[in-house]
Amino acid sequence: MTVWEVILIGLAMAMDASAVTIANCTTCKTKLSLTKEWSMPVIFSVFQFVMPVIGFYLGSLFVGYLSGTDYIVAVVFFALGLKVIIDGIKEQNEKADCPVSPPEVSYSTILIQGVATSIDALVIGVTLSMSFSSPFIPSLLIGLVTFLVVSIALLLGKYLGHVLGKYSPYVGSAILFGLSIKSLITAIVG
């Protein structure tokens, strides 16, 4: 496996994290502090670094169990998307004459999203063990690529949240639902 292949793996691994970041930013544009905004690239890239390392060392023990985790990821994304819509409807019912108030994304939610978007990285760690003697350099490269891609997604999500206005929570929910369907299809097709 070459460095370019690791970079391409990093780009592929960063796609779910960047989609979740865009969903968070479009859905919760006014309730994200600067610290929470930038915690997304940091948390997602840390998980994208740590999970391949874990997969490298423990992958042979867990490889049989990892195939079933796509269902869990699908449920997490679906639940997050559903929560955004339910919160929006509750807010709309409470303030019928005001636009929907965006929900708040907590640090624990971002951590859960970090785990959910990096489950596949465990399997990548197993494949890294076939090409590298140590997981740290390729995992670090994957983490750096994730940080860059998610940072770009953060800026894009903030822009989309501004452009979409009151409809942005629904667009963010649609992205999360899309990720849950993708994860479910991946689990079924396997």
C-alpha cells in the first residue's frame, strides 16, 4: 500500500464525517459556538486516527464482529436525524408564529458522531497490518486528511446554513437520514 493509497483511504473515510459536519452546521447554525464548531474536525480526525491503530492491533480478534456494526451506525444516524426533526416540530408548536429554532449539538453528540463515522476505520486498521509494520504513520495521515476535509465541510456547512435559512434543519436531517440509509445498505449488501 502506497502513501497515495492511504491518502485516498483517508479521503474516503472522511466523507461520512464531513457529511455529519455539514448536517450539524446547517441544522444548528446559530447554536454552535466556535469551540463546538472546531471540535468536530478535531474529534472526527482523532477517532479516524485512533480507530485504525486499534484495528491494527486488535483487528484479528474483532474482524468477525465488525461486519454487523453497520446496522448500529445506521440506527445512530437515523436517530440523530429524527431527533432534529422532532425538536424542530416541538419548537414550531411552542412558537407557532416564530420560525423553527435550531436544536443544540452537544459535545456528547459530537463524540457519538465521531465514533459512528469511524467504525469502518477499525477494518482499515486490519488491512494496514498487511502492508505496514506500524499503524501510526498511515493512521496519522488518515487523521490529518480527515481534519482537512472536515474543516472544509465545516465552512461549507456554515455557508449552507446561512443560505438555506429556516429550511436548514430539514436539509441537515435529510443528510443524516441519507447516511443512515447508506449504512443500512452497506450492512445488508455487506
